[in-house]
Amino acid sequence: MIEIQKYSELKNQIRNQLDLLIEEEFGHIPLVKEIKWATPDWTIINYYENEIATVYNVIERTVTIDNEQLKAAGINNVITRPKFRGKGFSTSTLADTEHFLFDNLEAKLGLLLCAEHLVPFYRRLSWYNINCKVYFNQASEKKLWTANTMLLSKMSNYDPGKIDLNGLPW
């Protein structure tokens, strides 16, 4: 069962559970510790027998792409708990909620800052790599994202030259 909730309305118990999952999954990665990340707007949870199987967050943001303002759905913290891995939970959760990003949120594209080893997984779900400069805010300065950036777009052959996230990264 998939639930889509505003992050600000999550019960403390669920938020604490998600914080623990995020720390277990990404807490050992130096880059994750060095960067201040955006607070999600939405959380999507796929439950299996009343347990969280897969979760991911969405950040709604108007980003600047090649000097044009576009509404983006930033995807972060896609996590499938270890005992549910290899069973298609992340794949089905992302596929079954794609309509939420484009129809409900009216995003023009999905935007994902991605670790190298996860690129093949997202490619299977129609995300594609882009090779452009991606800037984000940190404290009082703009920084350049140096890892993979992927898009999910309904616009064919969309290949931007520069992206500014106009805020903290996700």
C-alpha cells in the first residue's frame, strides 16, 4: 500500500523511523555529511504488511534551467529496507507514483542527484543522465554538484546546459 503525505504532516514516530533509515543508508557517505540538504515537501511510503518497505521524498521547487524557470520534482532518499530488497519495491513505488509528480504536482520534470552505482537502476525507469553544470545553495554561496544528475522528463530530447536548483540540494 502506497501512501503519499506532506512531510510536515508526518507523525513523529514515522519521521523518526525515516530519519533512522536515512542515517543507516547514507550516514557513512562523507558528501552527505558535508552538505546541508533541503527539507522534503512530500514523503511517499510503500508499506508491506504494515512495515515500511520503500520510501522516498519529493522536494517541489522552481529551478532555473538555461535561464528558464521550470517546476521540478526533486527526488531524494529513495530507500528500500534491506529485508525488502530485490523484490521490486523501489521500482514499483517510483513507477506507480510518477503520475503524482507530473499530474498532481504539475512538475515539468523530475530531478535526481544520484550516486554512480544507482544510475543503471534509474535508467530502467526512464530517468536519464545529463551532462551539465548543476548549482545549489550552501550557506551564503553557490556550489557545483559534482556527481550524477538525472532527469525524468516528458519533454523529448531535453538536454539542458546549466541548472540552478535555486536552493538547497535534495
